[in-house]
Amino acid sequence: MKTYGKLCLCFILISIAAGSATAKSAQKINIQANATLERFKEEVTGGAEFLAQAEAVLIFPQVLKAGIGVGGEYGEGVLRVGGNSIEYYSTAAASFGFQLGAQSKSVVLVFLEQSALDNFRNSKGWKAGVDGSVAIVKWGVGEDINTVDIKDPIAGFVFSNKGLMFNLTLEGSKFTKIRR
């Protein structure tokens, strides 16, 4: 790896480590998760009913991504079962290729099957696309999410400051339990 690449990688790792050092409290994560779920219900037609049928919901209110050639992202969130916050998680990913800048997004993972939830919770570090499949749900504007036939046991939704985003992937994102 050239010196430039090594410097970029060091910058990304230091940034992610700094984010971990200034970790959010459980209370702050929960407040932001509540706002994210309200936004989900507003933007996704039938969202409240869809969430009510889920085994669990993992909410990352803010995942920050930055990169200059080499990129990284990090966020902290909460797993809710039956509306109760039961565990806290971090998500992190690295990326390589042409990229410059930073962005913030919210991620909501909806566990539709108990076996997928159990597999996730029992892992020491769950990686999307390796340990389980996450379907980024696509449907038409105004269409009720409950009319969409979702085949995967975990459905993913990604929001930017402009609204729900469809052409993204969570492949390679690692989810790890944290203490709060």
C-alpha cells in the first residue's frame, strides 16, 4: 500500500477510534432511536404495522461515513424486542475505491424471523452478507410496505437527510454488541 493509502487508513481508524472514545450513552441512543422510528413510520406507508409484526428492530440513528480513497463508517444503536431496549450494538465497515467526503445515515434492521434474531444475538460479531442476509427493501412510492413480499429474514432500511435511500447495501457491515 502506498504511503498516501496508509495515511488515509490511519486517519479513518483514528476517526473511528475517536468516535468510540466519545461513545453515546444508552439514554442518548434511545432518544435518537425513538426519533428514527418516528421518521420510519412517517416515510414508510404501513411502517407502524410492519414494525408491530417484527420479532425485533435494530435501530442505528446515526452512522457516520467518511473517506478519502479509503473510507470507514461507524454508528451505535439499540436492539428492541417488543418495544423494549434490550442490547446495544455498534456497526462498522471499511471501503476502498474512489470516495471523498462524509455523510450521515440512519439504519433500521427489522428481524422478521426468530431464528435470524437468535443467530444475530448469539454471534460475537455479526457481518451482513456473511453471517446472514439483509434485504434492502424496495417498493413503490405510496405502496404499503405490508403488501411487499419480503423473502429474507432481515429487512434493512437506510435513510439519509433527504429521506429513504434504495440503492445501498449493508454487505460487509459488522455489528458488535457493546455495553451501555
